[in-house]
Amino acid sequence: MKFTIAIHGGAGNINPQNYTPEDIKVYEEKLKESLNAGFNILQGGGNAIDAVVASVKVMEDSPLFNAGVGGVFANNAMVELDACIMDGKTLNAGGVTSVHKIKNPIEGALRVMEDSPHTLLSGNGAELFAYKQGLELVPNKHFHTKKRYDQFKKAQEKKKIMVDHSMGTVGAVAMDKQGNLAAATSTGGMTNKFYGRVSDTSIVGAGNYANNKTCAISGTGTGDQFIKTVFAYDISAQMEFASKTLEEAGKISLQKLAEIKGHGGFIGIDRKGNIQMDFNCSGMFRGFKNESENFVAIFKGD
């Protein structure tokens, strides 16, 4: 099997005029670091699950994205984080939502998948479980950045919930040498969101899905519309039951999203290792890597 990995760091109103050449270089270097973290595992014979976790952790630890460090603030002035992971071979999945202390939420999701009888844990319960599993917990201020706090104060002044159109949800999808698929996604959600809001990222089939029969999908964008269209599973279902290709199914699902005023994008890998990265907005931080190609891009047309 041809092994490969793809990643995203958010999609939305991402236009070249809003970024200096230095900004673009910093983003591209971090995307490459994330790709390499997962690809090296695949190249060494590791599994897709470990690869997507490694790639997502790189982005969770960077203030460039809305996941982990640099996550946006909820209306209680805390950074609330969500993550999900899914194994395409077994359909086993795990997620955490509304957590404040788990240093790498994607590791919390992994532990839920592998070491609990459940699929999704929330809030204090998720954090207690993560602590018992030996994961690192940190004060919420570990995730705080001045840029995000300034965005939060502006949102409060306007009394609005704001989607960050430039620095977003992160995700990774991979196929390993055994042909198994996996998907992982992590987010801080929306600025000034209601305390306790659950994102599409943490919900299996909405922002994250993997099935060896079809594909692995990680989405990013206006999360509530992703939930309403069951976006990630919708792509898989079209492939399984209507014999659509990944490209065809993705475009149809993006159109469904647009019909209810949703926007964003996704990365996907099908069961043959074909990659698709598509979005219905002006840009998406994205990239993929396999044995013959190494690609990163930000804007539409790149």
C-alpha cells in the first residue's frame, strides 16, 4: 500500500493581502513540521493512528492555530478545547469536549478511544480520566495568547460569537503501510462561544470520520453547519452507497454546507490512498506528503 498523510490548519477568509511573506513562511514551516512528524511514523512502519496524533500535536503546541496553545476564548474567559480521533479499521473512536487543562487534547481523545468503554467524554470528567491515564494537565493560562485575548475582548464589546477566519481548527488524516486509515481533529471552537458549547470537531461523523471501506476525513469551518449536515460521514456515505469518488462526494457535501450558509473545508484520503483537499472559502492551511510528493499551501489556487 502507498502510505500518505494530509493535514489542515483551518479554512476561511484567508487572503494573501492579510499576510506578509514572513507570515507565510512561518505557517509553511509549521505545516511541514506537522507533516514530517506524521510521515516519519508511517515511513518507519508505524500505524495511521500514531501518525495523525503526532501531526496534530505539533499544531496544538503552536500559537499559529486555534487548537491547544492559541485556542480562542469562550464567554467565560477560558480556552475550551475539543478533539476527536477515529480508527478506520475498527470504527473505534474517542473524543473530548469542553476541556480546559489537557495539554494535548488529541491525546485525551486517543485515551478515550483506547482505554475507555466510551466514545466522548466532557469537561471535568474528561480531565479526571486524562489525569488517571497519566496525561499532562496544565493551567488554562498555558493556552492563552494576547492575540486571542484581544479577539475575545472585541467579540465581547460587539456582543457577538466570532469564527476566526484566519487561524483555525487543525486536523490530520493518514493511510499506513497496512492500508489502514485514521483521522484526528482538534479545535478551540469560536471566540466568545457559550461556555460548554460542543463542536463538530468532537463529534464522530461531523468534523471527523474514518472508515477503511471508504475514506478518512477531517473538517474545518463553521462547526454547527458541519454538525447539521453530518459532514464527514456524508462524504463517506456517498462513497459507500452511491459509488461516488472522494472528490465527487466532497464537492457535494461542501455544496450542502453552503446551502445552509456554512463554509469551510476538509482533507481526505480514500481507501486507495488518493488525497483530496477542498474548501468553499478563500483559503485553507493544508498539506500532504507521501513517498513522491511533499506539498503545502494556504490560498485558493496555490
